[in-house]
Amino acid sequence: MCKSRRRDDSYSSTEWSEAFTLSVSIPSKPTVTLQPSWTQIYSGETVTVRCEIQGGEGAQWTYEWRAAKLNTPPTSNDHRIIRATESDSGGYSCRGRRDYFFSEWSDIITLTVSYKPKAKLRADNTAVPVGGSVTLTCSVNPSSSSGWKYYWYRDEKSSEALTTQDAVFHSNGQISVSQEGLYRCRGGRGNPVYYTEDSQSVRIGKTVTASNRPVVTLYPNWSEIYRGETITVRCEIHGGDTEWDYEWETNSRIKAPNQNEYRIRSASSSNSGNYRCKGRMKSSQHKTTEWSDSVTLTVSDSK
């Protein structure tokens, strides 16, 4: 407020004016956000970097940016990166300007752009058991990346994703299948959808029913032998005229060959372990028997 005084009377003055309140609104520190809110994106994706100022409502702001790659920094509050490349990686910060007033600089938000990822496919079994199913799991690395939906395909030439008529869909990234075939998957996210590269293909076969499941036998039939002895581990599949290839699974340090028998000459402790086998039809390699029961072989060092 203020008052005036007459020039010819140093002791005479007007009354004080009414008080006037001046309100100055100081905006808060700007914030940089990402839309979508993924700090890890991949080459070819689209992302918007946005500068938000709270408390400066109604103000006509222009914006200044500090960024990894902005040859011509925008003056608007957002910067849309279309088909991102690795050179877009780095820190982004902003501030607002109105006439001669500048806000603070925002904190830096870091954006990482990596090469286009490839989906990874795992199967808990490569043969569908009789009356059962196989669980397939699709994932995208690194696991810290988010927002993925998974798409599943069967057979190399098929471009149509599987539906609930083809598989049982579990939690995101897992399905159960009971049909044989060559399966693959890929991840997708965003709008429009950005797809990863397809995973490697995994062939799922059917378990065939032999008259008896395979049996592992030892010749001589001693489960404990001594260092230096000779023994044969044999996989036997009875019934029918089917020709088989053989597959062994063992936790011994020396692996068995893919034949119906494995002759161990001059045995050592490295041959100790559990042995089991299954057959694979020569005429249709994706058709297999069940695994046999395990047989344990122990090789002792002392005679």
C-alpha cells in the first residue's frame, strides 16, 4: 500500500491506499515420464518422452531438453521417438520457460534401447505321454523387460497363432499341448504391437505304446562291480518288429552312446550312476517310448 504528500506542506499527506496482494505461483520441479513406462525398450519400438510441470496451470510454457540424441531439441512438452535405435539410449531431462522465468531442471530419466530380442521356448518334455500333455514356456530376456503378451504357432508354415481350441493357456507365457508338431513362439507388446523375433522351434512328438516299456539290464547282472571289471548295460524293448534308435540318460561322469547297449571295459568310479533309456522309432523320429526305470551301477575302487 502507499500514500502521497503535498509539495507545499511537508506535514500534510493523503490517506493510505488499500492493500494489494500479489500472489506468485512457483511451479514444482518438472518430471520426465515415458509412455509406455518402460525404461528398457528395443530397436524399432516407439516411445514418448514427456515433460510434466505441476503447479504452473494455465501458463504458456515452452520447454528445453537435455537429451542423448536431440539434434533439434523440441520446444513442446513431449518428444516422440519413432523406431528407436541404440543411439536414442541415454539420459533425458527438461525444464520449462515462460517469458524470462525458468523452472528447475528435472531429474534425469535413463532410457535404454537394445537390439530386437528373440523369444526363448522351453518344453518340459519333447514327447506327449499317452493321455497327457506337454507344457511349453515362452519368455523374453532380460526378465526385467515387461508388458509382453505371447503368441504361439505350430508347424513352420503356419502364420496363424494358436487359440484355446489348440492348447490350454495358463499364466502368461505357458501353454499345454497334446498334439504333436513343430512349435515356436514370440512376444509382442505396445500399440501398434511390436513383435520379438520368433523363438527356435521345438518338435513335440507322441509317446508310442510298445507292448512293454524299455528295460535296462546289466550283463553280468551285478549292480556292484569293481574297478577294472567289464560289464554291459543294455536297453531292451520287447514286442513288435519296430526298429529303434536308443537314447540314454545317466548321471555318471561318462555318458552312454545312443545304441541299445553300452559295453564298459575296465570300469572305474566314473561309470557309477543311474542309467535309464527310451526308444525312438527310426521311421518317425518324433515318436518315442516312455523312459525305462533307472538301474543303479556302483563301481568300487577296492577289490
